Amino acid sequence: MPADTAADGGGIPPVPVFFLSDSTGISAETMGNALLIQFPELRFERHVIPFITTVQEARRVVAVLDAAMAGPVTPLAFSTTAVTEIRDVLHRSSCPLIDFFDLHMSRVESILGVQGQRVAARLHGVGDIQRYNARMAAVEYAIEHDDGQSLRALDRADVILVAPSRCGKTPTTMYLALQHGVFVANYPLVPEDFGSAELPRPVRALRDRCFGITTTPARLSQVRQERRPNSGYASLEQCSYELRCADALYRRHRIPVINSSAKSVEEMSTVILQFLKHG
Amino acid sequence: MPADTAADGGGIPPVPVFFLSDSTGISAETMGNALLIQFPELRFERHVIPFITTVQEARRVVAVLDAAMAGPVTPLAFSTTAVTEIRDVLHRSSCPLIDFFDLHMSRVESILGVQGQRVAARLHGVGDIQRYNARMAAVEYAIEHDDGQSLRALDRADVILVAPSRCGKTPTTMYLALQHGVFVANYPLVPEDFGSAELPRPVRALRDRCFGITTTPARLSQVRQERRPNSGYASLEQCSYELRCADALYRRHRIPVINSSAKSVEEMSTVILQFLKHG
């Protein structure tokens, strides 16, 4: 498990940051980190305090925040807690608190012309059970169809990621399935596939759902070295060859291409989702 | 792929909602949805507009927003765009805009005593490459160790999820790997394991990293029915038996237990992460 790298290195003491939530804390972390990333010269020591659902728990959190206030660096807290009584307790701490609800809720209410509920809302809970079950089914489908393992029900796929081995198909597949319920299969292009101008037979009729992934030869070689050090498979020459052939195949069949060397799984997934929406 | 279910059913026209971002839009969606979930009586028609990185693109977005303003229901936009010139353009639209940066940045700056950069920051980009690679390695590990498939390097696991078949181990495994870079293996408890008071041999020495998952017999039976309809495996009787035995095993070996029938993968993951931190 990677350490909180933002708290590594450097000599300045880190700023204690608390993410407070009546649910998982995912929204509070996302909100807070979107702001903190704008301060790359500072170090932060992050603490997520989830499931603050009672006034008693809120009081315990206030004690934690007040203790941090006694430290050498003023801490900072982000809260997405929705329930008014709990928010009132949290505001009793002397720790600076960015209260997501405080700042936005009344604005949204006035735009929508409706009173918001202000209840602990479990945005990242099961929520809509049908949507949740679809996400879980998509994960199952993704695992079954990872790396061309199963060709059964390949035509159920919304998206088929094709690429040479180790270009980064699997994590993007999992992200799209888990976060968006997209049915994604991924299919490895192997050297035998490059003898033909055609797409490999199993995906030939499904070209419209294919996305090609490419990367740089240096990056691919590096990733393959970790798997099979000093192999022909990992050589820069072999990697260049496979990527050149794959790129030609994508171009010939007008398959959209995403370069994984410069993009995160979240960014690649966003590009794919936009394609699915707008073509 | 599940439809945007919030836009299904009901007779009132949906409120068009736009999530504007210079990056993936994940933060804008998270922020907006945390507020919109408080208005369950309304329907929303969601549009993510990611990668707004130039003034020209921002102008095109303004045209989209202004067109929505001409519709029957006033739209609403959430923006996490950080660059001042782009934000200035977006604010020219007549569409109500909740500007995340506008509202929070100066507050955070004054608390931290440092000027924020206000650059397009790619919170969901590759970012810290070591941390990113650790997440990717964790996904690979999770797939290799899904469902007890490989016992190789089981002692590298930070977490081992144990449970009877179909209790929901796999999606939580993938979530912890993909989002948090936790090395998670999962190990299925099969009826043969219940003959002994011991944990199955491969995880016996790793008890401290084990988390047990349980669910309700009705829910387990329903999930198994989908896999193998009308089988003994899916019968309510068999499911009750396996869950009873598993619960006894967790109790006997003091393994923390999480009930997947009432919790999402995000919630289960949060519980596990808290355990890892605080024991």
C-alpha cells in the first residue's frame, strides 16, 4: 500500500488536513484535494474521518481537531456532513473548516427553487440498487473477459480495448466497469495478429466498439522488463515493432486511439466515455 | 451500461445539469452530485464536459450553456476549472454556475497563508508516478489473486477478503486496489472448509490481514440463483448453512466482519481502510 506521498520528503512540517463526512469521506477528500493540489510547495498530512453520524461522534471529532490546533501548524478541515445538528457541533471547533454544505446548499436551493433535505445521504452508498448491481455485473464481466480470456458473450461488451500486451488495458477496463458500469472486454494484440491486415477474428465484427491503446516504446519496454527481464519480449526493438504494427492496424480500421503513456486510467476512461456519448 | 437513472421515470421535466472541468470532471461530478442527492424529488439530466483547457473551448461551452438556458427548465452548472481566464469566460454564460474555485480558493489561501497556483491541475491525472504505478500493480495483484486463483505471494497482501462464494469479495478487492493501491487477495470459503475449526491452510498464518464478508441468506441465494438457477448451491438452505459456518469461523478467529448486504463497495472499502489505519 503506498504511503501518503504528500507527507514524504521536504523539511517544512506538514499541514494536518481532516476530511470529515457522515458517509465514506470520498466527496470530502475529492473536494479538498482538488484545492490542495494547487499548493504543490506545501506538504499535507491527511486524515479521513468517515461515518460521523451522531452528535456524540461529532464531539469526539471536535476534540481531535482541537488537539491538532495545539500543534505547530494550523490544521485545516473539509466537511461534507449534511445534517444540521452535526454540522453545528463541528463548527464549535476552533479549527478552520471548509463546510461544503454551508457554502453551496443555499445557493443550489435558490437556483432549483426547492428545499434540500440536509440528511446524511450516502452518495457513495448502494443508492439506486439497479445501477449498483449493473456496476457489480460489469466488474464480473470485466474479470471474465480480461486479456481475451473468454470470448463468450463478447458482443455484450459496450467497449473492447485492444492493444499489445502490457499497454495498460486492464486497469482502464476495471475503472470503467467499477465506476461507470460499462461492460468492457479487453483483447491482446499478439505478434501473430500483425501478419494480417484484418483485425483478429473475435473482434472483427465488433470494430465499432473497439478502442486501441498505444504507448511509447520506452515505456512499454520498461513495463515488460518488470514482468520478464532481459527478454526479447521486453526489448525496445520488439516493443517498437508491436506498437508500430498496432498503430497501423488502428489507423487502417479507423479505431480511436488513446495513448496510455501520458494519461491516467481516469483520463483514458473519460475520453472513452465522451466517445460513447458523442461518437 | 446503466442509463442515468436519475433521468428516468416521473413526469416533471428534468433539470439540465452540467459538470465543467479542465480535467476529467470527476471532482465536479462528485461535488455536484453530493448536493443534488439532497433533492430526491427532482430529476436531473447530467452532462459532463471535461478537458476545457482553452479559452476557445470555454466559449463553445458557454454556447451550450446558453442554449440550455433557452429550454423549459433553468439549468445548473458546477465547475472545478481552475484557470482564471477560462473561469472568466464560463462566467459570461447566463446559466447559474457554482464555481468551486471562486468559493473556496481564497478561503483556503488565507488559511494556509500561501497563494494557490490556479492551474489546470489534473487531480485525477497520473500525478505522483510512484503512487500511480503502485495502484496499477495492485490491480494486477488483485486479478492474479482473485477467488483464490493463485496462492503465490499471498503474504504480499495487505488485506485478504474471505467469504463464501458470491458474497461480494471481488468488487471490493478491485476498488481497494484501483483507488487506494492496497494489495488485496480474496479467498473463497467452500463447504469443505467448514469441517475444520481452523482457517483454510493458505490463509492460516495470515489471520491478521483477513476480513470476513457476510451477507443475508436471502441476498446470497438471490445472487447465486442468477449464476446457477434452481441449484442446491443457490438454495436458501445451503446459503444459510454456509453463512452460519463462515460467521462462526470469523468469530472463532476474531476476524473483523463486514456485511455486504447493506454496504456498497465504497463503504466496505472505507471500513477496511479505517481498520488498517487504527486497527
